[in-house]
Amino acid sequence: MTASTYHIPVMLTQCTEGLAIDPNGTYVDVTFGGGGHSRAILEKLDKGRLLAFDQDQDALENVPKDERFTFIQANFRDLKKYLRLHGVRQVDGILADLGISSHQIDEASRGFSTRFAGDLDMRMNQSAQITAKDILNTYDEAQLHKILGVYGEVKNAKTLAQGIVAERSVMPFETTEGFTTFLRKYARRGKEFKYYAQVFQALRIEVNDEIGALEDFLTDSIEVLKPGGRLVVMSYHSLEDRLVKNMITKGKFHGEVEKDFYGNLIRPFEPVTRKAVTADADEISENSRARSAKLRIAKRSEL
């Protein structure tokens, strides 16, 4: 398997330019995947160093042989802890591509896609305990209603949660194919695939605690980045983008930005781009995943 077949990196140039790479600096790619972004960073380094995180065992196949590169098989929510284990306290730039990789989607056994028959798994870390099957067959109606409504923005989340609980009492959910067949009666005609995608997104976020992991990572990045260091984060749905935007513009996930006695904003980051960067029409035509991507770039404030 080549890195290009594993995953085509979105907005590769914009990401590497956003990092404003110092050839002798230290950088972190917290979502290694197929290694596309990491290779682009390595090309710009001289005596610098790159550390990359990925919790997916399959990503190991794409690790480059380069003495400047260190691979860390771990969730990026533990950024600070693992960097310190490798003797690194502060870095010049951090890149995060929050999207699920093409490889994970296309591997039927992983259960991420509505297009293939496979187990209802959806774990990014294959040694993790909870699967999508566990959620569908054990969560109570209120829990299901919440994750479907909040994480999937499913309009009829309450009705669907009731239906899931009733259905599993007759026959537990086991496969993606069986579950999408069940979902068909709850989807608007002509909008079935969008509906499936919303429901699968909600389950995937819950299985992997993606929102909690993102909050932990962004909080760690404040301490890990040197003053003037760059934070480059690409997200693919509004829940993630809102958290990233709020941390960059307000220094917190919820509430309004605080000000000091003189009216100056108190926040750890300064936005480098006023608005989120999006892919151009050419890239979207070649890679449909780029359509929903939003890239935000920030600089660590001077201490």
C-alpha cells in the first residue's frame, strides 16, 4: 500500500505554508495517516525534527525512514505527555488534519463506511474497548438521542433513538449493511446517503471520543507551542471547526473572550487568517473530501 492510495492529503500546500517552517525547527504532525503532510514537512527541513502521532496500527506501514522523523503510536490528546517522553518540551509548529483517512473509510472491516458490508466497529485505535456495535446495542434512548442530535445533527434524532432501542430488542445490530437497511425507513427520500453519513459520523465521534480528544489536544498545544509558533488545524464538520475557531479567537471553547484592564484581548493565540481557508475548485474536483475542509491557522501569542 502506498501513501497516495492510503490517503490523499487535503490542502497540502496551504498546510505547509501555514506552518511557516524553519528548516532547523521542531514540528509535530498529530494526524500522520498516510504520511502525506509529514513528507511535505520533511522536505522543508534541514537539521530540524518532525514527530508524528497516529493511534491507528495501519499507519505504521507509511512511516518514512528518516533520522529526523519520530513516529509516536498514540492519540494526540496526550500530546504534551508523549512529547516530553521523547525529550521535547516546546515546538515551532503543530499540524492537525482531523478528517478520517481514505484508507479507514475504504477498509470494509473497519466499519466506517456506509458503502461496504462490515462489522459495526469504527475504532480508530483498534485496541480500544468500545465499538459502534456496543453503542447501538447498549446505550439507552436518552444517550442515543443526545449523540445523534449533537454529533450527527440528525433532525429526527429522538424518533431514531426510539427505533434503535425497539429494533435491537428483536435483533441486535451487527453489521453496517444491516444497520443502513434499518436506517432507510427514517431517512428522507432522496437524502438517504446524507442521512446515513450523519448517523455514522455521530457514532464514530462517540466511539473515539473525538470532541474530548480535540479539546485535550488544543489545550496541550498552548503549552507545547513556542511563542510565535504556528498551529494549523483542518476540520471537516462544524462541531470541530467551532472548537478550533473559539480556541483561536477567544482562548476558550465556550463563552466570550476576556480582556485585561486596558481592554487588550487575553488569549493564547493570534489568528493568522481572518477566515477559515478552503480548498479551490480544482482540488475539490480531484478530491471530493476537500469540499468540507476548513483550515485555520494561528500563531502562539508572545508570553
